[in-house]
Amino acid sequence: MDNGKRRTLAYAIAAAALCACSYTPSPLAPHCRGSIGTPTHGALSASVELPMSGPGFRWYNPMGHHYGVPRLVDAVASAAADVERQRPGGAPLMVGDLSRRTGGKIPRHASHRTGRDVDLLFYTETTAGEPIPSPGFVNFGPDGLAFVPNDRGGGRYIRLDLARQWLLIKALLNAPQANVQWMFVSLPVEALITDYARARGEDFELVWHAETVMLQPRDALPHDDHLHLRTACTPDEAVSGCEGGGPYWPWLPRLPTAPPPETDETLAVALLSPMETVAQNAKVSPFTIKVLNSDQAGPTLSPQPASDKPLR
């Protein structure tokens, strides 16, 4: 790699380092935009707010935080509308927290800091199979049942609406803008959903994708009361400050790849080598400046043949 290419790479690395260290747009890192940093340590710019309600969805908590990267907001709204189209007449998807308008820490969440996370309450139904509005964050067991306490509707059991829940997951996995990285749910809930999908004869590869992205987190509550969706960085976001959050699955759009790492010595040479000047590639002018002795006239122009030698 020549010095010019090394220097370009070094400048790019320096700019990326500034962006990664600051986790916020600034004059030093103006290209950092959108989802900046990791879901647990970062910021958010150019966010949009999910509407309070729309076809097939509404906010669970009007006092919550409902900003995210535009494509995630669009994916949630589109998936909820798709569920409503396929199974009309049911209760809407209740949407919990996304992020603050500018990202950063919000109460009761370790992540949700960069506009790439959203909590989606489970679709619910009566034990007789009638769809009902979600009573909130209630814990579903391996049998798909949850007990609703008296203060949320009065001592009764409800059931996970597997039909609508699978349609939501399917719509999100099939939505290019969702770029699903994780769906955090408990192991028993994951088993109920995937067993339902297999029993319906759903596409094997799609079910495998669902099994791959569904995960019971090890360092948090089991997520037996809601689905926590996380979207992966897109290639454009990855070069604008978006980082991490989990694995990048092979079926997602390819991220930009960096050239092989340079050694400290070659990077130092690239940064410290002088910039090439135009004169190094220029030919000597047909008219050159000739300096006469002090007892002669001042500088004059005299015709000289062009030389192939570069200026010094």
C-alpha cells in the first residue's frame, strides 16, 4: 500500500475513533448521525416518534419513550398493520418503550439508548380463544397461561395469542427495514411460538431464523411478559457511528469490510508523511526566474527550455 492510501486509511480510522469515543455528533465527528454507539452506551439523533396509535397498534404507556431510528418505527407500525389485516378484529399490539428523542439512559432499562430497541407486549386472548387487550406486563408460563391479578382486571387466567404473535414475528423477520438482530423472550415462550409455527407448516428457513434470533437474556429478567426487539445496524448506519448489540446474522445486508490492519509503524508514516505538492508533478515553466548579481538589474524573465526535472 502506497503512502497516499495509507494516509487516507489513517484519516478514516482517526475519524471513526473520534466518533466511537464521543458517542454524540460534534464538530469533531460530524458524520456521526442516527443510532450512535451501542444499545447500552450511546446516543440518538435524527429520530422519529412512533405515533400514539395506528392500524393495529397503540402505546402502552403515554408517559413512556417512543423515539427510534425511522426504519424501526416503520417496521413496528407495518408489522402491526399486517397482523391486523390478516386477523382483523383483534386487540391492538401494545408498544412499550423505545428510546428518548436524543437517546441515552431511560429508567428501568439497561439498553434502549440508541433507538434500536423496542418492547412489544404479547398478544393475549381468553382461555376460550377470544382476543382481548393486553393487561400489561404479566408473566406467561410454559403452558402459555398467565395470571392477571385483581388490580389488573380481576383474578383470572389469560392465554398467549400464538396466532397473532407468530404473525408479528413473521412480519418483522420478513421486513427488510427491521434488520432483526435479537428478539429477547423466555425459553418457554420461544418454544410455544416455534412449535406453533412448525405445526402450521411454516417455511423451515423462516422458523430457523426465528429460533436463531429469539433468546432468553442471561443478564436480565427472562422476558416472559413481553418481546424485546432489537434491530441490527445497517451498512449505512455502521459507517455513521452505529455499533454492536449482538451478532450480525449472515442473511442480513453485508456490512462494509475494512482492509487488513496496518502496523503502528505504517500508520505513523501515513499520518506524518508530508502532503504531496503540485510542484512535485509539475514541469518547469518555459519562463524561469533568473536572479542576477547585486550589481546587475533586479529579477528578470528569460526564456528557458522546459526541463523534465521537478522543482526542488
